[in-house]
Amino acid sequence: MSATQTSSRYKRRKVYHYLAMALAFIATGMGLLALAWILGTLLWKGFGSLSWDVFSQMTPPPGESGGLLNAIYGSLVQTILATLVGTPIGIAAGTYMAEYGRNTKLTTTVRFINDILLSAPSIVVGLFVYEIMVAPMGHFSAWAGVAALSILILPVVVRTTEDMLLLVPDSLREAASALGAPRYLVIRKVCYGAAKAGLMTGVLLAVARISGETAPLLFTSLNNQFWSTDMNAPMANLPVVIFQFALSPYPDWQKLAWVGALIITLTVLTLNILARTLISTRKQQN
Amino acid sequence: MNPAQNTAGIYTADRKVLARNSLKDSFARYLTKSAAVLVLLLLGGVIFALIEGSLPAIKQYGFGFITTERWNPVTEIFGAKAPIYGTVVTSLIAMLIAVPVGIGIAVFITELCPRWLKQPISTAIELLAGIPSIIYGIWGLFILAPLLQRYIQPALIATFEGVPVLEGLFSGPPYGIGILTAGLILSIMVLPFITSITRDVFETVPPMLKESAYGLGCTTWEVVRHVVLPYTRTGVIGGMMLGLGRALGETMAVTFVIGNAHKIGSSLLAPGTTISASIANEFTEADGELYTSSLIALGLILFVITFIVLAAARLMLLRLDKKAGK
């Protein structure tokens, strides 16, 4: 092998190297740009139309200005109720998988199915709830929306509960059992205590996941232009209002859609960041 | 009171406590177990409800449902070919863009980036996953689509004019909204999923392997290409499939920008529809049993496709976990 050959091969390798690294750099730039662009647009358009009216007025009829009060209320109520329904079931299922039924066939199956439900299309969940609740009852209702959202919350909570409980060292459980504590007390006092921050994170992530969900609400709780607290009737909610208003030809509606989008995104990102800090402060403690 | 009686009293009291505890314990066990079983029942319930709801459409059209392109609510002729085509093509576009970019970001984070930047960049990319899909939709419709319509799409049409095959893919008027725009939005949406899994599996590569390669004089690119990627192949593919599963089922973002036309255009710039967009758009307005049932049948098809993709992804990632000895 001559010297020129070696040096040309060396050059080629260097070129490939720099090319690949430059591409990796550009890829990262593209990802960050997308995030900055989307958030920037939201802040710009959302804050531009943000006013007190948004929180004090109802959604307006076409061509008039108004607010999002009923939609914000509806979203809050449905999200909170769905969290209250979904979280206990999810924590219970996760507890079984990590504590009572660790390594059983049931647990392996449930884990597999749960992971699939975690990324299953949310619109399918909407169809399911339509089939079992809306169609038999004959009308759209806020309860159906709550049911759809709690089905979506469930897999997130199950997953994090199991993961977090498995992180609790077995020596803690054994120490508690050696003192004569029955299993349920070990789980409640020791395992839940040690995994508290992790469990909270799971719930926060789950709430973040459902607060922006639109598709499953489209044909469960539908929408309501007026103030309504009747859980058996259609109820307004932010995502569906954004959907309808953004696609409308009225500038006032489109402005409200941007404000709604800003509110939802800020809520969801705050929940996400809160969840992250919960985990990271916990890591530092250990 | 003599001592013997006293211990006997404690003994019975203890047994009572023990009995009560074991009762509570088995109660807790069955309570949590039934919650776990509920998760299984839920999946079964979803499948059952979808099949039941789509029976009228299946009876009416049989397998022809999948191969028919027509979608006419007035004459009640429904075919799923256009939505299936749209779903598959938009997801493929998304994967074509998101996979290389996602792997690039993962390489940047694991190999190039200074330590203090690792966490901020990972978090920023993962925040993309937190943004609700409706936000992508509204952003795509009002910001991205006009931009594409004005600059990018005319440029694409001009560039590929006269080039065989590509000319057909990029032809017709630049609407702004359409299959290509939907694919682009989807690629941003699945990027964080692909990136975070790829990064995680890249970090499972034993440092010893990488350092031996560096020791032989390999460049970073050669280490990634010949050591990291072969070692993590299964995991990277699993991450891609997971992203694909997301892209296939994504609803709101696509509904905003796809144009909702039940036809298969030869051009990527043409409006189209996807399974989830059709359901989101038409379900509340659908009248007549056959119409509703056809939409539910679409949902069933979507569920089956995503189920297969996601199950394959999970199995691949599971295999990797086993290899890593977890």
C-alpha cells in the first residue's frame, strides 16, 4: 500500500466522519427548531388575543367575541373526574403486578397488553365508549367523555406504578415483613411511602396526556356552546372547541382557538416539567 | 390473674389479629388482581365492541370493503381503500423523515454533545411528545401549510418536472394541505418517540466495545456505523415500530392538514384522508346504520394494524431487555 493511497483513504474516512457528525448536528438543530417554532407561534398568537374575557365569558356564537369559560370548566371537570376514576384502578393494577403477582403469567400478559393500550390510537377508545355508552343511552354526555379519558389515563398509571414499585428495594419489604407486618401493610406503609414521588409523577404524566386529548371526546362528550354542569348532557371542553373554532371561517373564533391552544399547551408542559423535577429531585436524594 | 391465663389471653388476641390481617391481605390481593384483570378485559372489550359495531358493514360489503375506493354517503357505498392508502402513505413519509433525524439526534446526544447539554437537549426533544396533537394540527394548518403552499411545493414541482416517477409524485396545484403536509407534521410528532428510544438503546452499548473500536483508530462515525448500530439494531427497529404505531393512529393533527378527500391521488401534494381523520370528521354527522358501521369498521382496521405494529415493537424491545439481562 503506497503512501498516497493511505492518505487518500484517511481523507475519505475523515470526510465521512465530518459529514456524519454535521448531519447529526443538523438533525438536532431541526428538532429544536421545530419545538421553538411551535412554542413561539403559540405564545405570539395566544398572548396576542389573551384577555380577561377569555376566562369570564362563554364561547360565542359565530361572528361575535366571547371567551372560553364553559370550555375551561368542562375540561377541568372531565379531567379531574377521569383522574379520580382512572388513578385508583391503575395504581391497584400496578400494585398487583409489582407486589402480589410479580413474575406470574397474568402480570406478563397484562404488562404486554397495557403497553399496547398505552400507544393505541385514542380515537379507537372514543369509538369504544360511543358503542358501550353513547349508543345505548341515545345521547352524548359528559360521563361518556369521563369514561373515555379514564380509559386513556389507566395504562399510563399502571405502567409508572409498576415501574416505580419495582424500584423499591426488596430488603425494605423483607425488613417490614420480618417485623411481622402483613403484606398489605408492607405495601401501604413501606412501598407506597418509598415510591411516593414516582407514583405522583405517573399521575401527573397521565393528567398531562389526557388534558390535550381531542379525538376521544369528539363523539363522547361532544361540545356545548352554553354553560352546562349536567353530566348527562353534552359538555364543552377546550380541545373540541379549539378544533371547531380553528376550522371555522370567523376570525374571532380563530383567535379564541389560539388562546385555547396556548392554555392547553402551557398546562400540559407545566405538568410535564413538574413530573420531571419530581423524578430528578428524587434521584438526587438517593 | 395467674400468668398462664394471661398468656393464653394474648394468644387468642394475637390469633384474632392474625386472622383479621390475613383476611385484609387476601382482600387487597384480590382487589388489585381484579384491577389487573380489568386492563385485559378493557382490550377485549374494545376489540369486541369494534367487531360488533362493524358487523353491518362487514355483512354488506365483505372483503370488498378494503378494496373499494368509492366513499359515497348518499348512495351508501363505502370503501376503505382511500383512507387505508392515506394512513399508510402519510406514516411512511413520517418515518422516512423522522427515522434518520431521530437517529441523528440520538447520535448527537450520546456521542458528540458536551455532558452538560445532554439533559437539556433530551428534555427539549421529549417536550415535543408532550405537546397535544391538536396543537400540531392548528400550527400545521395556519403556519406550515401556507409556507409549503407558497414556497416549498412550487419549488418541488419545478425541481422534479421531467424526472420520471418523481414528476408524478410532485404534480398538480400546490394546495398546501394534503398527504405530504400530513406526513411532515407526523414526522415531527413521532420524532421524540424514536429519539428517546434510540438514545436509550445507544446507551446500553458497553463502553468497552466502543473504546476498543476507538483504540483501533476508528472515527466516531465508524464507531456508530460498525459498533453501536449493529449492537442496538433490534432496539432501534423496535423504536421505529413504536413511532410507526403512533403515526398510524394519530388523529387530530392529520385531520387539520390532510384535506379530507376520499380519493387516491397519484400526487403527494393532493388532498387525501386517513382512517382516523375520516372517523373524526364524519362520525358525529353520520346518519344511517351502514354509514356509522362503516366508520367503526375503519376503526377496527386501524386498531388491528396498530395492534400488530405495536406488538411487534414491544416484542423486539422485550428481546433486547432480555439480552441486556434485565
